Amino acid sequence: MAELAGVMVGNYFLLECLESEGMVETYRARPTTRGGFDVVLRIFRPAFPDPTNFQEYFAAEVEKVWRCHHPYIQPLIEYGAGEDLLYSVTELTEAETLEQFLHRFETEHPDASLPLSLVVQFVTQVGSALQYAHEQQIVHGNVQPASILVESDAHLLLTNFSMQHIHQEEDAVLAQVQEGNAAYIAPEQVVGIFSPAGDIYAMGVLLYRLLTGRLPYNGESAGEIALKHANEPIPSLCDWRPDVSEAVELVTRVALAKSPSARFPTVAAFVDALLAAIIGAQRQISSMKKAGVAFLELKRVSPPSGQLIWLATPKLFRKVK
């Protein structure tokens, strides 16, 4: 796609292209109708074969995001349409992205892991934002560190929504490996199936990255990475972070299940299970001092209502004399 710096989009003059990913280009822009405060303008230009479908539901999806009011979601200032393009506008802040934060931490502390307390804080905040979005029938579809802003006191803001509607059975599927960051995309999202389960998968990848400093799957191309997400076993988290309990490893594996139905039913359930696993690990240390070993077992149960529930159950094994 040709860069649009130097042209007008709506009431905004595009100053420079900040990033290009899939069908989305992000620009620093300056409004011409009010004081000279620069903004971030994201342009959506659906590619071949048929952009019409995306254009039809973009207005409905972007309005949902515009109506969001949540402490961990960056609000939209405005949205609109131009010739062959759609756009959304957010405030330009001095906050770094979580991607930049992690890179800086890894550079300054090459042999250290991100503190578990900070991992929990980050996952809890993003999880709260996603749970709220899902309750508004919004799927993010682009959860990754580059879509998360880190403000002072480690306060996060989720941004860069994909503006994709939740997949319906009658919707056609179309391979679109180039959309979004392949390292965080669920297997089913590669063929255009956007759903809350895909966001949960991305949260599993994010948790893996926060804990280990690396991604579960890498490759030389988006297609290669997508194939690994779909076919390769989940790499052991504990191999890279030995101080993490098996219960936390299990929570990560459930979030990264290949099948959407095998993942946690909601983001809230994922966060609750993670917190329970960490509490279980802390209890394990105490139990070991008493010559026992405690661990947390996750059970998947299906009550009469049919809704899947994950229960965290503490177990205690004592040494046999």
C-alpha cells in the first residue's frame, strides 16, 4: 500500500507513518479543526479480494469501541470514512508500548525475568479490559504488546482494536495470515474466525512472553509461524522459567489449546485460574516446610446449565515414611 503521509484524511493532516501491519497503517496526524495537538490515526484499507464486507460492519464495530468506557482501554476520539479507507483516532501519548517496555527491561536486565507480581498486574489489567470488551460483544483480534500502552505506575491501556466482528457460522472464511502479528494469532484466526476465544489464545501467548521473555513459536515468515501455532506442541514454559509452578504452566497450556472449545470459557476464568495457580504455588512453599508437597489441580466441569467452569482445587501429598 502506498504511504499517505502528506495528505488529508477527514479533518486530519497525516504527518508520518508510524507503523504498517496487515491492512492497518498507523499515522501521526494533526487536526485542522482545533488546537495543534497531534493524534494517532489508524487507517484500515481492506485488501483483495472483497473489502466490501469489512466496510459494511466497520461502522458498527468501531462505534462499539467508541462507546467503551473502561480504565484499561484507550478511548477513541473519533472515527470516520474516506475514499477507499476507514479510520479511527486516539490520543497521542508519551507512554511507551508494552513491547518497548519489555525490550527496555530485557536490555537493562539481560539475565533477569520479569517479576511475577508485575506479570500478574499486567495480565489482570489486560484481562479486565478484554472481559469488559467481550461483554460489549467486541472482539479485540489484535492482542499483542504493541497494542498495549504502559503509563506511569505500570497502568496499562489496551488499544489498536482490529474492528472485526465476532464470527458467525454463516460467515465465509478466508486465509489472511498477513493480518495482525502472527506470533499472537490463534490457529482459527488465520482463516478469518475472530472470536473471544482468539483473544484468550493471544493472552496465553502474552503470558508466555511475560514469564519467559520469549515467544512459544517463531519463524521466518507469518505463514511458518501460523503453521507452528496450528500443528506443533506447546513448548514447556518451565524449561525457560524453572521458578514457575506446574499449575501456572497448566493454565498457560489451557489458554494455548489448539481448539477454541478447549480454552477457558472467558478471559475472567483465565485470570482467575492464573491467580489460583500462583496462590497454590505460594502455598506449596509453605507446605514443603512441613514435609509435604502442595499443588493446584485444574478441573473442567460441566454443570447442568452447560457452561464450562474451571475449578482450582488444592491437593496435598505427604511423604510416606
